[in-house]
Amino acid sequence: MPLFEFKCVDCGAFHEVLQRWNDDAPDCRRCDGLMVKQVSATNFKLNGSGWARDNYGLANKPTD
């Protein structure tokens, strides 16, 4: 299961919650307010001799 970050609309508290993708947003632990899912930074990076070097996907596209 993925780890999601939520922010409370009422008090601004942040919480990390381990849950399924389609589960409902939890209630805030601090004030029982509405929580909204946040977009988080990732550590995903493409590098090496494949995608980054040869522009994968662009080489086989037809040109006009």
C-alpha cells in the first residue's frame, strides 16, 4: 500500500497515511476536520544508457 500525505483544511496539520489508492480521505487527528491529498516530491530519476541518452519514444515518431 502507498503512503499518502494529507493536509487538514481547517487547522493546516499534515499527516502521512498508509492506505489504498481509492480509500476515502481520513479525518484530521488533531481537529476531526476535512483532509485533502497532497502532491509529494519523489526521488524518481531516469538516468543511464537507455531513456536519458537516446530520447526513448522520440526516435520512432514520424516527422511531418
